[in-house]
Amino acid sequence: MHSVKPAAYLSHAGNRIVVTSPYNAGFVAQLKAGTKSRRWNPEKKAWSVDVSEEQKLLDIVGQFYQVVEGKEASPAAASGKVPDAGTVSFLKTEAEVEIWTDGACSSNPGPGGYGIIFKNQGRNWEKSGGFRLTTNNRMELMGVIVALETLPANSKVRLFSDSLYLVNSLTKGWAEGWRARGWIKKGGHKVPNADLWKKLLDLCSRHEVDLQWVKGHNGSLENERCDEMAVAESGNSNLPEDEGYRPEKKPIKAKDFGSLLQP
């Protein structure tokens, strides 16, 4: 299993930045050596520094933990569980970010999920989610959509996916062609997942996206971790509805028609 860093939760309290994380002696030593305004709160079991030393704090925290900004500390912080990504206020406009995504679906259609890994200047963080009835292709698209929605405008993104459906549709211009024809394929059929393609094309226009295909289950730790998150999300209870998914209605076969008339 891919080993990932535990989480550190960062939140603002007045002119202080509070960081709550599992104990790590190396982190404490670096914090003491690298910041002048550090304080320890024994009641909250959290460190804080003045906002003037925010960048120093982020650099130190990123060496030891996944950085989750804009969230209050939770039980997950004490356990070291990797959380979903919070707000990423430390990312600036035109930030350079590496992103890995993957989607999974049980039964297809069925319960599905997506997993995302973000990387920026030594910081790694994760985000995941799922729906109770969806498809694998929708989860592949949704992972990229959620990832790009998380970023500030005009980010420079290098994005990795093992979905040829996703990569080819964007890099070969197929999705642009579908939009130009009103989401109708050349054969006259409606384009599946048009609601997600609309969102994705719009998001790609807001960022500089370099999309790369990576072979799935071929030794990439990031790809394996994204798959792990996606599968785990698909197994969660109380998943929300994928409001854009419309199950395809299959035509009734002649041999089945009689059974529909029986009481």
C-alpha cells in the first residue's frame, strides 16, 4: 500500500495561524528553529505562529505532513488519517500544480468514487468523493472537474489520468467537436456525460492544462493511491445522488414483452 504523510490542519485565529497535527519530533525541532513567533497551546494541543511567518510555517509543515488549510482540527488530525483537501489558500494565481486523478465504479453503473492527489512545492494533499449511482467514466471526469475547481484561476496544471476516454477526448479535440455540434456525435447519437464535458471544457479554458495518460496499475504510486481512494469512496454508505446521471433505457426485447403484460 502506498505510504502517505499524515495530515496537519491549518486555520486562522486572529493574527495567528494554528496548526494541529500528530506529534513529530522533527517537525517540532524545525518549527522551533525556523520561527520566532511560535507558541504552544497545551489545551488545544496545537502550535501557532504569527501571520507574518505564514510562508515559513507552510514550508516546515509541508516537509512532514499533508497540508489541509482552512479547516479546524478534527479527530482525524490526532489519528494521522489523510483527509480530503480543504481550501488551498496558499496557492496563488498561476500556481504550478501536479495532479493525479482516478475514478472507480462498482457494477458500472453502480456506486462510484474518485480520488485526487495534488502536488505543489513539496506539499502533497488529497481529495475524494463518491455517488450512490453513477458510472466509471463519469467518475473519471468528475475527479478532474473537482481537481480543477479547487485551484485558483490561471493555474498551470500537469494532470495525470489512466483514462484513455478522458485523455483522448480532450487532447484529440473530440470533446470540442461534440460541443460545436450541440453535443451530438457524428452518427447522430447524443454524447454521453455531456453535462460533465461542458463543465470540464469550461474549466480547462480557465487553466493551462497539460494532460498526460498513465497506464493504470503499472507501478505508479500516485495512480494506485488515487484508485484506492476511489474504490473506498464507492463503498461508503449514504453517498449523494449524481444528479446529472441518467441511466440509459434499454429497448425491450420481443421475448420479454409478453411477461410485462402478465399480472
